[in-house]
Amino acid sequence: MAKTAPFYLIDTHCHLHDLDFPIPPAEALEAAAKNQVQKMIFVGTSPADSLRAKSLANQHQNTFWSYGYHPNEFRGLLSDFEADLKRAKDAGVFDDKNLVAIGEIGLDYHYAGFDRAAQIALLERTLQLAQDLKLPVSFHVRDAFVDFWPIFDNYHLKPSVLHSFSDSKANLAEALNRNLYIGTNGLSTFADLPHPSLDRIILETDAPYLAPKPHRGKPNQPAYIKNIADWAAAYYSTDLESVAKTTTATAETIFALS
């Protein structure tokens, strides 16, 4: 997917590699290019899912991937994850040129029956991985910031992202004070959320989830970044080109995209 003048957009968080993604990847990539979405990151939610993200990213230009373990996907023991990490390291997975982040990782206490201790142990291990690899992180945090902030503060991370942030103004301030950026997606087009200044957001779809207006109820896809950018232009009282140039520059800096 070649760059188009005078600006282009980036989907910094999507799951096009999912086995059950409802749109064929080639079709979704073509639609994205037609809507000026020229780069995207396929975000892993388990070791196996991350390897699928890697495989798809390496089949196309200007597509990247992350290695992660979503807190709601973790069902085993930390020792099992250590075995997955060893296999990945032995196979050179973390040397891949298109690996740009660790994530999505974090804490999610939203659903009944969550295992707090297991989630915390996994988060600490994956934060150590991010610190060791000197990679930014895509965080998933829901109803868990009381535990999250003290854990986050124990690590020395590159500037990272709170994916799909939908929490309070107080936690937004905590995030900005820690040099975190805010992943802004379709939620913003229909929900009343706090937002930082334009230079502290990046755009994401979380496709196939969270389709923005006017596509609510449909499977989300990277092409709909354009709709989120249009919303941002109205919200920040600017134009689409300014939104695209600002968020693209921020994303390329955080994730070292080239």
C-alpha cells in the first residue's frame, strides 16, 4: 500500500488477522487504501494470535504487528506463558522487523469471575518483556486502574498507549502525566468520553469491534479510521488533513513505523 499525498492515516490497533475476522483481509486492505489508511498494526491477544498477526503483517507492505496477551484470554499458568516465550525467542520471533509493540496487555476487572492475581502476574511479566525489548506497549485497562498505576510505575517503558480509553478525567490526567498516549476509536463517535489535546491521541479501530458512526452494528474495519478522523476534525475544530498529519506523526514516532 503506497503512501498518498498530501496525507495518510494509520490504524494503530486492529485484529485483521483474527481467524474469524468477518471480512477477507485482501478486501479490507483494499478498502483501507481507498480511504487513505496506508499503515496498520495487527495486535496480538495471545501467543498463538500474535504469531498469526506476524504472519499477516509479513505478507503485506506497511503492515506491522504486536505480541501480546489480553488479560481476558489468559487461562493457563504463568509457566505455560514462559514456555511460549521461550519458543518464540528460540524461533527469532522478537527479531522480526515488523514487530513494533507489546500488546495488547493489561488488566480487565469488568466481568465477573476474573482472576486478579493471575492478571497481575501476567501483566508484570509482559511489562518486563516490553522493557527488555525496548518496545512500546498497547494497554488494555478496564475497571482496574487502582491496581494498574502502581504496577506501571515499577517499569521503565517507552512512550506507550492506552488502547480504547473510556475512563474518567482523573485517570486521563494520570495517563498523560506518565507520558501515555490515548487510543481513540469508534467509541468517541457515539459516547461522551474525556479527550486530551490532539497531539496526545492516535487513531485506532479495534476492528472488527467498536464500529464508529455511521457504521454501528456492522463489523468494523481499518477503512473506518477515516470516519474516526472526521469525528476528530469536528471535535478539535480543525480539518481532516491536520488530524491525519498530527496523529500519523505521533503513531510513527511511538511505534517507529517506516
